[in-house]
Amino acid sequence: MKKTKPLFFCFFLLLPLLGCEELEELIEEEFDVSLTFEGDLNITSRSSVSDISDPISIRTETASYNIAADPEVAEVIGDNSEVKKIKINRIRYSYIDFEGNEEAVVVEGGFSFRLINNIERTIPITDTGVNVAEADFRNDVFTIEEGFGSIEEGFNENFQTVLISYFGTLSHNPVDFKVGITVDVTVTIKPDVDNF
């Protein structure tokens, strides 16, 4: 009996050590965090026009969202290198607070993403031909769910900020409105156990 007690005691000492290795393996696994950020983009520039039937080009302010600083990401990473991938799932957008020429129709447009070294990538919108005043009145929401590959390639451990603006050409002027955006993102994280 005296010999079994020390062996039994040693087994219980080893058990937590085995559990730590399994825990370390679990911590080293990649996992995803889903994030959503939203905001309203105000028009900041307009092209010159001479008649109300002239097309007008507009551009909005740039919204900035730091992925690594998001509370859901910041609480599970030790440093930015643990963010392994940023995937944009979709952009939902709408036209709000429209004022101006109610005949204005979207001729073309898109979203512009500024990446590291000021490289710019654009995603075309899906709602060409839409009357902006009517879309605002109906609270229409438009969605883009593809074409983000070249933007996602621009994210790395030194650049994890989404910088997004809207640009477009409308058939008539004057116009003033906001573009409401909601961006859904999946962040893949691989924790570094040395940071625990």
C-alpha cells in the first residue's frame, strides 16, 4: 500500500501538465471573430456643373475602422501579428437624408478602399439606374457580397485598418445625401502562446 500512494500522487501531479499541453494546442488553433461596423458618409466633394440636367460626380468622406483596436479582437490578441486574415463578407448601403433634384439617378459609382502605401482599390455598386430620392424614401438597402479579394490582399500585420469612401455620378443636380454603410468582416486570429 505504501508504494501505491506515491504513484497515485505522481499521477495527479502529471495530469495538470498533460492538460497544459492540450490547452496550449487549443490556444494555437486559429479561430474567427465576426465584426460589423457602420456609419454615415457625408458628401465632401462635387464636380462643377452649369445646368441642373448636367451629370454630377460626388465623393464622400472616408470612414476609418481599425480592426486590431476593436474590443472583440483586442481582448484576444497580444499583438497585431496574431491577426492572420481579414475577410470582407459584405457591404450593405443605403441613401439617406436626400435633398436636391429628385430626378437624380445613379449612373455609376462604387466604394473606394485605401490600403497600405495609399494604394486604392474600388468595388462597383450594384444599384446603377436607381433614383436616389426614391431609394431614400423607401429605405432601400443594397448589398455587395463579392469582389473583395484585391482589398483583402492589402491587409497585413502592419495595416489592419479599413478606410472606405463612396463615389458616384448622378444624372441630375444639385444633390446632397449621406450614404449609410454597414460592413461585415471576419477576422482570423492565431494566438501566440508566448503572449499568455
